[in-house]
Amino acid sequence: MATETTVRPPDGTILRPLERDVWDTWYASLERAFGGVPEAPEERALWRDLTEFEHSFGAWDGDACVGTAGAFSFRLTVPGGTAVRAAGVTMVSVAATHRRRGLLTSMMRRQLDEVRALGWPLAVLTASEPAIYGRFGYGVGTYHVNAEVDTARVRLSVPPGTDGVRLRYAEPADVVDACEAVYARTVGRRPGMVARLPGWERLGLLDPASGRDGASALQCVVAERAGEVVGYARFRVRPRWETSGHHGTVLLQDTEALDPAAHAAVWRFLFDIDLTSQLVARGRPLDEAWQYLVSDIRRCGVRIRDSLHVRLVDVGAALGARAYQAPVDVVLDVEDAFCPWNSGRWRLSGDATGARCERTGGAADLALSVRELGAGYLGGTTLGALGAAGLVREVRAGALERASVAFASTVKPWLPHMF
């Protein structure tokens, strides 16, 4: 067993690095915090294999695990296409018996200190309860679309070249390498996407029978042109029959494509699957092309939800790691109560080729907290919108509009899968 660390939350509970021989106990505590329904054995086994023990720890009260936290060593695409080191914060829980004692705060303190020591500029997470993480400096950096398309009434127009794309069914495991190759080619195109580490390709193949809820086993089609795989979709079909006829549902798990024709071919296929009248797609990009090809967006049941929450652990390194779509030279007065090493004035200068961000004694142009920097970092939420909400204060006239244009991304940021 690991020895206790010097980091102790207020109630005396001990924080210890996670060791392999207590993973089952640690993970059972996490499952209980999320309702107590056990995962399928194959899903649990995958998360054990993916756990990065060196970046995970637990809170222990005697022999009982009462808190969990971990992180994945991601590389996150930022505006300009660079892949930046980011801690993918995950598996965070506090036992209901130990709430309101400062335990979560102590775990967040320890985790961000460790991320800083690693030299990683960012920490990111998906939140079960979005209200929790703002006080630790996280801002909502990406949103996604959930859609329920009435495919009996909505038609899809397609661009030239779509009919030149060939589709074929394949066993998901048989084409996983080809699908991963397509995914890898799309990662650098969109901020918020993560380069998948070895083993993460198994996430797209998870298909426990207990989680299908009346739907089929996982199915896959690949899109090909001249013998090359240029797109794919993994999905399930849930049949349903009524006296009026069929009302089956296509449940899209994930899809990627390399060009407009391949994208349209895959989505047209999903719209036209026999004996179905609905397509459910969750967690898709805000600006995904199919939305501009449909005949009736109102019958697509589009809903928007927060996705990736972003925290700048090192303001200078993070802002200097991305590019800016317009030239920018601005002094930011940053407030960061939880990570005070970020507080103060930073001069950011850069353009589409790169940037520098350094400490300065110069007069501030904009004043904001690190939470707003996280919200605007990937370019999906504009600084101008945050300013209109009173969250970014303009000190020098005209600075907000110029900085807002520079920070924005022409492609909406998107997180492709949960973690």
C-alpha cells in the first residue's frame, strides 16, 4: 500500500496516489457516487486499462475510499492546429457521507498543483454538474448539439461528388484501424479534439448488451473512394412497430469524414436506413455540415449542451501555444484566486502564425478572470459575448472588439467523446 502524502483535507481524510491493488475499491466508490449501478464487465475493464495510475489518487477515511480523482495525459487541439498538453480530469467523486467538508477543494488543489508541476498548460473536464467547477477556474469552452431528426419528413440535399462515394457494411473491429486513421486526420482541423492515445480506439468498440436498451449490436459502415476509407459511422438500430407501420430509430454513436462528399454520403445513409423514421445523434459539433443540408431544421430537434470545461493552468504558456485569426496585442489583467500564480497582467501578442504571452507591468486593456479565459480559449465563445454579459471589462476603448475577433475560431471547437 502507498504511504500517505502530506496533503490532507480539513477533516483529516488522507489523499494517496492510486495503486493497482486498490483500483477495484477506488472504482466502486466512483460507481456508487454516480448512482451505484455497476458497469458492464467489459466497460469496467476498459477504464481500468485506460486509468493513468501516476495521475490518479484517492481520498481514504481509514480503509474506506471516500473520494476519487484522476487525469489522462491528453494532447488537445487549439486554434491554429497545435496539439497542447492537457490534463483530462476524470473520475472525480466524493462520497455522500463526506460532502461539505472541503474534500473536493483539497483534491482540486492537489490536482492542479500536480498539473502545474508537470508543465502542462491546460486542464479540461466534462462535468456531471456544471455548477461545480467554476469556482476552481474552469469555464465552458465547447458546446455540442443533440438532435432527434424526423427522417420520415426531413430530406438531405447533397453536394456534387456524393454519389462517387461507396458505402459498405463492416464489422466494427475489422475496420477500427481504418476508422482511427480517418479520425487522426481530422484531429488537427478542429479545436477541442483530442489525439487518441493507444488503447482509446477500444472506446468506440464498446458494445455491452446491457447498454443497448432494445437496440441492435453496434454496426459500422465505411465510406470509400478509389479504395481509400474517407469516412465512417458507427451506430445501432432500435426497431419499433406500431399498427401504423415501422417507427425504428437509428442511434448514431460516432462518425467522421474527410471531405464534404464523404460526410454527405454517410449522413444520407443514416437518414435512409430501411424501417426507420428517426435519427438520434448526440454530442455533435455545433457547426456540423449536415445541419445545412437538411430540408427542415425545425424537425431535427436540435438542442445545445455544454461539453468541455477548460482551465488555464499556466496562462502565459496556454495563450502562447495557440494562434489568433487576426493580429492581437493586448494586456490582460487576469484574476485567479484558486491558482494565484496566474493573477496579474499579461501581454499577449500574436497572429495566425503564433503568439507570445509574458508578464508585463503595462496598463491593462481588458480585465477578466481565468474562468472567462477558459471559456474563450478555444474560440467558440467570444470575448465580446462575455463582455456583453459583464464578465470581461474593457479598460481601453476598442480593445474588446479587437481581442474578440482575434480569439475567435472559424471552426467551432468540439470534444468528440466523453472521458
